Amino acid sequence: MSQPEQQQDAPGTTAEMTPTPDHGEDSYRGSGRLTGKVAIITGADSGIGKATAIAFAREGADVVISYLEEEADAQSTRELVESAGRTALLFGGDLSTAEQCRALVERTVAAFGSIDVLVHNAAFQRTHDDISEIEDEEWDYTIATNLSAYFYLVKAALPHMKSGASIIATSSIQADAPSPQLLPYAATKAGIANMTASLSQLLGERGIRANVVAPGPIWTPLIPSTMPADKVAEFGTDTPLGRPGQPAEVAPAYVMLASDEASYISGAVIAVTGGKPIL
């Protein structure tokens, strides 16, 4: 199974993708597992973040939808959260700066009073065949968006998180089996996994859990907007399941980790990789 060759400008939009990703719009059914919780989700306009926002709302959570600039996708996510009877708060902007990360937390606390779940999912990547092609600015921006933002968000959010709260970061199979063409991205994903392992130990005595979801190849706008068209067509076909995953197939892992059912799960890496092992 494969998708047709395609490319679009970064950061990419859902509407231009063929086939359209499945975010669980028609399939996810909630059962009250996150009733009353307030969740921040970065990169929630599309892809894994969008699917997680839909699932969280249908499980009873209010959702802060952080996104870069994709207004149409962000508005679609907001409508889906609100259609589940929950409150959605949009926050647009570039999280590569500490100031913007702090502003996201401050806006959330002003609206809801506290934070129960922090999901850092926003990410930047580019594909290069030679390290000489990677500009210094691209390296710095990848680190800032993927890894530093995670640090800034956690640091700002912790004073507003109580015992039972959950921090969930999106790492990647790239942290364990890096592709040479994704050098900066893979390095940040390894850093995210390592930082989460530290957080789970630092925050245990406060009753706050920290875990990682490590997706494999998932069909999101990041793929056609950052990879050559021929690579897009082959994307995910090298997994044991023979296809890329859909965002809707990743969201349940975030729901589980955000829920009180995962009260003794901290420091874990949940692989959603289509059969590729993470060791």
C-alpha cells in the first residue's frame, strides 16, 4: 500500500494531501476517561496533534490547540473539539522561543486556571542527503522547535500542574533508529526521549508523570511538505504492516497516558511503529 507522489510547501496542510489522513473524525468514541481535564496540545492543527485533540475532547477534556500558522486546519480542529461539547482555545504562533512557550501556558491558565495534561507534539524537519546542505539556522530552528520548546513548556507549566497531571512528549522511531537524511530531527527526538526519562524521575515525588509516544511513519502534512515526492510515495511501505499509520491510530496512546488509568506509568516509551521494534 502506498500513496501517490506529492509535495507541498512547508508546513503543509491536510486539504492538499492524497489520501486525506484519518484523524478519527468518524471513528473515535469516547468513554469519559479524561472528564474535567484541561490539556495543552502543541501541533494540534493537523496530524497526530489533531487526532489527539479530537480523542481528548470526546473523552471529556477541554483542549488548548497550539499551532504554527495553519488557520484552516486549526479552525477545523476547534470545531471538532466543540462538537464534542468541550471548550477549545486556539493559540497560534511559533514555539521556537521561550517567550511564546510561556505565553501559551499563561493563556491556558488565564482561561482554565490549571493544566492537567501537557502534550508536546509540534515538530520541524527537513530531508537532506549531505550534512553540508544543513544550514546553521535550520539546525538551530529544529533544536528550538522540537527540543527547547519542550523544556520551556514544561518549566512554565509545572507550577500549574498538580499531583495526577501528565506530561506526554512525541518522540519518534528516529530516536532509536535514525535516518541519516533526518539528522537534526532525529537528534531532537532522541533528546526528547532522554529528557522525558529525566522528568519522570524528577517529578515522581510530586505525583506528575512523564511519558513518550514514539510513532513510526504516520501520514501527516509533515511528510509531503518535507520529503521528496518519490520518497512520499514509498513512505511507510518498509514497515512489517506494509503501510504508514494514520493519526487516528496513534491518538489512543496519548489518551491512555493522559488518563488516570495510567497512574503507575511514568518514564515509558510507547511505540506506535507498525511493527518496527524500539529497543
